[in-house]
Amino acid sequence: MHLLTWNIQCGKGCDGVTDLARIVATAKRISDADVFCFQEVSSNFSKHDGGGDQSAQLAALLPDYMPVFRPAIETVDQAGRLHQFGNMTLSRLPVVQITNHLLPWPEAGTVRSMRRHALDVTVRAPFGTLRIVNTHLEYYSAAQREAQITQLLDLQQDASTSPKAPTAPPDEPYESQTVAASSLMCGDFNFDVTDPQHALIHRSSRPGLNYRDAWTAGRPDRQRSPTCGLYDHVQWTNGPDCRDFIFVTEDLVGRINHIDVNGETSASDHQPVFVELAD
């Protein structure tokens, strides 16, 4: 199973050009992924997307994948037009369930910040059902990030201590739901690998299956590659940083065949991160 995660910055490259076709072509060239997880997908926020629906455009560019877009932000203007911003997961593995978790937003009115979410898509992987959690945590507020991390860990603890297999077809709401214990969580976490918030996830010791950093588990002897600030020196004035991660639950650590960061593309201010899990 191959997965690629990428904060695509609404398709805006370091050259200032917004080009979703370039994003998709680059992603496919890097990895023939079974699942693509994109962060910062916009609809009708003209400053970012020119007034278009980027989720529809990405779906059209990847016709062999089931597109799942859910917004963290939905606002309506005076003309009744919907504006959306959030994460998108596209899967060519069978999708069996979709859940959108709005994450905590404490003190929203006192610090520059925006609503964040975790898009939770359950797929049927070759080795079993798997929850793929695609998220993007708050940039400006460490306190908000910590509250968001706590909820993500709560969700994983609930899932892995109370898994559920469906007992009826999808047209029956009570018995058709799936709760998979195994999970892969990826995205832009907006903390560095040296930040204590990274350890909150990587060293968690809750009941059930805990998350572990796939790079640390899969490439323990190799220096970690930066995932942002390589080419955009305006937004990232302190230079390259590592803020994008893939975490897997403990039962999946042994399946990590390969994990890497593509450091060549400048199609976004972030770099794509991709992983291969053994069947």
C-alpha cells in the first residue's frame, strides 16, 4: 500500500503560480499512490483559488480515485455562495466509511487562528480495514494544537479499544458502521520534530494501539528530511523545517517498507511525504 501526503497550499507553487494539474502530475510522478492526502484545498476563497472549486478540479484530475473532501471552514456570503477550506483524501482502495472530526478551537476570538479538522476515511487495505486520518493542525497557537492533539489521541484510543465490524449492508445505519483499530494519521501538524508536541503523539502510551512516527520507526538511522521552507524563504524566514508527518499505529510499524520526503519539487511551500506499507 502506497500513500502520499502533501500540504499543497491551494496549488500555489513557490513561483507564485497556482496550478493543480502540476500538483497532481508531481504527486503521481513521485508515487503511484493508492491514497493521496492533500491539505489546504479551497473552494470560492478567491485569494487562494481564484474563485474555483478545487475539490472538484482535483477529483477530475484523478478520475480513478474516490474523492473525499470535507471542509474545516464553511462560510456563506451575502449572495448565498458557500466558501470552503479543508482537507481532501483520494483513494483507489475501497472506501467503507467517512467521518469528519472538527477539532477543538479554544479561545478562537483571542488569537489569530482558524477552525481545523481531521478527515477520517476508512479503507479496505490489503492487510485489513484501516482508518486514514488526514489532518492539519493550528499554526499560530500552541495551546490550540495541544487541544487538537489530545482529541486525535482520544479518537484513536476510542477506536482501538472498541473496534466494530459491520453486521449489515450500508443501508442500515445502526449496524453498517465500521470502527477500525488500525490507523495511519498524516498531514501538516505545524510542530517541529523536536517540539514536545511531537512526543505527545509518538510517545503516547494510552490503552489500545498508539501512534508512532513512521520515519522514526522505518528509518531510525537516517537523518530526517525537512518538509517545508526549502524553496519558499518568504514565509519560512528561518529556513527549512520539518512539520509534515506520517504516524502509524503500533501494529503497522512492522509493515513500513519505505518512507521518504521528496525534496525536489517547489510546486508548494511544503514537500510531499510518502510511505509504503507491506501487504
